[in-house]
Amino acid sequence: MTSSLKKLALPLWLLLLATLYFCAFNQAPKFDSSIMSLLPHSQQQPMVQTAIDKTSASFSNQMLLLVTGDNDAKIQQTLPYVAEAFQSLNQVYRVQWRVDDNFFTRFHQQLFPYRFALLDPQSRQALQNKQFGQFEQRTLANLFSPLSTDKPNLIEDPFGFFSHLSQQQKSSVNIQFVQSLLKVKDTEQPTYLILIKLRGDPYSLDVQKSVIDTLKTQQKQLKDIGLTLRASGMILHADAGAKQAKHEISSIGFGSLLGIVLVLLLVFRQVPPIFLMLLPVAVGCITAIAVTILLFGKIHLITLAFGAGLVGVSIDYALHFISERRYNCAQKSLSSILPGLALGLISSVLAYSVQFFAPFPGLQQMAVFSVVGLISSWLTVVLLLPVLTRRSIESPIPIATSLSAWRTKVPRFKLNKATLMLLLSFVSGTMIVIINGNAQDDVRLLQTSPLSLLKQEKQIQQMLGTSSSTQFILITCHSLDECIESEKSLTEQLVPLVKKNTLPPFQALSEHLASKQAQVENYQLVSQLYRAKLHSLYTKLGLNESQQQKAKFAFEETRANQLSAKKWQELEVNEGWRDLIISRKDNNSATVIRFMGYLDSKAKHQLENTISAFPNAQLVDQVANISNVLQTYRVQITQLVLAAYLAVLLLLTWRYRMGVWRVVAPPILASLFALSAVTIIEGGVNIFHLLGLILVLGIGLDMGIFMTESTSNEQTWLAVSLSSLTSLFAFGLLAWSQTPVLHHFGLTVLIGLSVVWLLTPTMCRHDE
């Protein structure tokens, strides 16, 4: 580099940083806390993905509140105030805690015209079997029973079909209307429901803060008056995940930083070197955040937690420079370590950038964060630290001599028949352990919600008869009528399985909307009933011929009343069932049968056997699908990790020729040991364990490269030892993370780096 370029390099670097920071931080950065956004984009068929999105949206954008107490009146008085507290929030679209006085009137107006076209299954079956007498008896019983509150309209609906249609259109949750309030049925204490529909994304930190803060305030106020407020909804899980990530960012990041500072103070006995070492780290992290936001639009909280561990890697370069600077002048120090710094950076970037090719958005963010952070830290060390340390005094470090003396006493590894047999036995043993382990591909590895929240969620779902299950049957046809007919045939086979408790209850569109052909048939069946029993009924009731003619005329007027799918979806009373229709386009229609409970393996097997006779039906299990995706990508990540190791091996072979084994053997052997240890501890390996190996490789190679490039002098061994220790502080602490992704990652790195540090001195060449 020419003298003029050297002078321009630092100003240009500082100008680039200022520009990046301005572009990235001129607006408040956006954060993401959704664990699912770490996963690959779905490779499902478009219709399947549409169904998954639609079924999950009803759970993710809704929060259910249950107010429980000993006194009905007290709860009823409190509900309006709770509802108003949430309705006043900008992040809340609607709060439903009661039905207005006109609801039942609108219900009647919307569905009454279709009372003869939409028959409940029992009535339709009885009409098909010509069991007309039971309809006459039903009407007489409703009219003359003193306990009956459901009196039929003898002109408009003499056989009471609308009454049974109303019962069929039961709520999607286990509630009843009490004084227009939503009261939960069959509970030990009076319990009332409030439904909240969110306006914003439940993973938005602003939405979480506003809604959850209001929830906590209301819970405290209700507790003071002897009432209990429980909640269910995706926003609670998102908030728990965000709080956990924030806690770990602060605790792990602070713990890492505190440990590193204490170690550096112990070694250097001065404060200025610590600031000089942390400066490149700070620049690296801030620059990584800026570039990540510019590329992805937002940054995941787990990426930030992972970024806290970047401290342990990017501080390596500053450690080597500061340690060398205590023995030489600034320019000579940089010149002596620059080849090692450059080779270490290239090998680390190669290793970390492999994550970018993983089809995981979260891992791609981590790759960008890591690579940008390392490069910016490296440039800060090379360009800025020599300027800031021009007047520093050379002063050897006492502990470096003691540490180097210990290293020289460590037995050196020599390649011979005995050691080769030892290596072969070690590799074979670890491979046997790894192969015999069970692959950990279950998506529940990503579960971050606390057990108390999961337990409360389950209790509320059982009380309301709802489910957030991601298991459903998707039926695709050329038209919606075909879907309804297929559903009807399929549900007739599912009902006996539900009665035997083999399957959980389900919800299906065919329970609420008949096909056009079925609606015509229903009208014809009722017409047969009118001809067979209307005169008899009116005679028994003492009604005259004129009234009978009015009833026949009212029936004839409904002949053309058929409820189309488009009209059905527009009706207010069907709001809770609209998401059962996935698509109603010609040649591209689909509906879902939604289960109200979890399908275990036995139920799934039985269900798959049942739907095998329906070629247009398929069982969709989102959890199983994502687990299969994790399995597929675990294999691909294994290949990427091997590719990273191979690429680095080729690069270092070009540099070190036959001596390359001394550099690569420690991280490779440590990786095998780490995987076998993880298999024993956790039962098997998952994709995040494998990604931890990339860090073991990157940091382990730095140690071997610097020890080789510097001919193993005492300041270099001090630097690589401090580097290992700081890396263990940074990444090893992740092993205690409650976030599964970070825990698996950190455990691998903790074990792997510890072994690398122990093996490296045994593999180094003898001091010249």
C-alpha cells in the first residue's frame, strides 16, 4: 500500500462508518421476536400455505380474556371497564364482550329466508327416510309443552326448521348468552369471555408493550376486587419470547463483557488497553447492526443475542495487536502479525459465511452480522489502533512468560504408528457415538414459552372448546360445491371416530353451508313434508283453510332462496366460520376441516387411513412439516459445514503444505468430540449444534494460524489463550440460555473451544 493510500485509508473508513450509521439509524430500528421467522420460507404447495396462513391468523391476531369470580353481578359490572381499557388502545381493532340488542334480530333477518334450504343433518335424514310424523309431533310438543321456549311461527315455519338451524349455527366457542354477555358454559365459577382482535402484528414490540401492559394493569385491578383475569393468545407467547431474548441479550452480553474486562484487567493491569480492545468490538457490533437493518429491514432479537457473542471473536484481533504492541513499536507490531490477522480473518469469514447459504432467514442474518462485524473490527484494528497507540510504552507482560513456560512443558504430538492408531480409535469412537444418536429435528426445539403460559393456554382452550392446533384436513376441488359435497361424505366417516374418542371434535363448512344441489334437494324434501303433514297439523291445531293457504304461499316464496358461498361469507352471523373457506374460485376452491384438539400418532394414522379414500383431501400438520424441513436442512447444513472445513483446509494447505495438519487437527478433533459429547448429553444432534461447529472451526483455526505464523512466541500464546477465554465467556455462556437455539449453539462451542485450547499446544511445532 502506498503512503498516500495509507493516509487516506483511515479517513475513508471513518467516512464509510458515518454514512452507514446515518442511513441505518436515521429512523428507529425495527426488531423481530418471532421464533418462526428463523425458519425457512415454506416450500408447501400454494394452496397448502394459504390454508396454513389463514388458520394460524385467527389465533395469532386474537387474544381471549376470561374474567372469573364468585359473584356473577360483580363480574358483569366489571366487564365494561375491562373492555374499554383495551378498546382505547390504537393497537386493538375490536373488543367483543357482549352482543348488542339487535344481534338476534339481525340473526333472524339474515338466516330466516334460508330455513328450508339449510337443514340440520338429523332433519334431512328423517325427511329422506319419510319420517314425517316426527316433525308434526315436534311442532305439537313445542306448542303445548309448558317448558318449551321455542314456539314455531305457524305460517312462516310451521315445522320449526329455523329453530334447528339456529341451534346448528352454534358459536365456535363454548359460550352462552346471559343478559347479552358471553358466559362460558360448565365452569366451577362464573366465567365471562372477552374477545380482542389486534390491529397490529403480535410480534411487534410496540403492540406487545401496549397490550401486555394494559393486561397486567387490569389483572392487578381485578385481583384487588377478588376477580381473576386470564388470557390466551399468540401475543402472550411472542411477548414471553421477546422478554426472554432481551433478558439474555443483557445478561449474556453483560456477563460476557464483565468476564472479559476482569480477565484483561488481571493480565494487563491497565485500563487503556481494555478500551482499545473493546473499541473494535463496539465498532464491529454497531456496524453489523447497521448493515443487517439495511439489508433485511429489521433485526431479529436472537441475532442480537448471537451478536453479543461476537465480542469473543472480534476481540481476537485487538488482543493480538495489543499483546504484540507491548513488545514492539506500533508499525512493527502490525507488520509482524498482519499475515496472521489476514489469514485468520479470511478463514473465519469463510467459515461464518457458510451460514448465509443456509435456507434459514435467521441464520442468514447471523451470517451477515458475523461477517460484517468481523471485517469492520479487523479494519478498525489495522487502521485505527496503530494511530491510537503511537505513544504507548513497550512493557512485556509478566503472565505471558509464565503461560509460555507451561506451554513448553506440554507433550508434543508426533505422527507415528502409535499416534495414528490413537487418532483412528478416537475418530472411530466419536463417530460411533454420533451415528447412534437420535437426530433432534422436532420444531419444538424452538419452543421458548414458559411452562406456566403453556399450561394456562391449554386450560383456557379446554374451557372454551377451542384449539390453536396446526393440524387440519385440506380439501381442494374445482368448485366450492364439490368441496362441500366431499366434506359431507368425509365427515360422515369422521363422526363415528369422534364418538369413540379416537379423534377430537372438528369444525367443517358442510355443517353450516350446503351445496347448491343439496339446498334444492332440501327444499324438495320439505315440500314432501308439507304435502304429507301440513293439513293434518293444521287440523289438529284447529286452523282454517285460509291460514293453511298462507303457509303454503310463504313456503312457495322461498323456492328461489339459496345461500351462495359469497353471500354466506358476508353474513355477520357466520364471522366465526369464514376461515373454513380457503378459496372459492372456479377451478381452485378449497376448504378445511379444523380439529379442536391435538392429533396423536394413533389418531393421525387412523385419520390418514380414512382420508386415503378421498383423493382431493390431505392431512396438513404444520409442526410435522416444519420438523421435516428441519431434518432436510440438517442434512444440507452438514454438507455446508463439511464444505467450510474443506475450503479452509485447501486454503491453509496452499499456505502450510504438509504442516497443515498442525493447524486444522485441533478444531477438527474438537468438533468430533463436541458432537459426541452433545449426543451423550442431549440424546442427539440438531442443526444448531452443527452451526456451532462453524464457530469452533473459525476460532480454532485462528489459534493454529497465529501460533504457526508467529513461531509460537510468548505474546502470541498469551493472545490466543486470551482469545479462547474471551470466546468461551461470549459463546460458552449461551449454553445456559433458555432460548433453545442459543443453548444448543453455545453448548457446542463451549465444549469445542475448550478442547481446541487444550489440543493446540500439543500440535504446534517445537520452538525454533
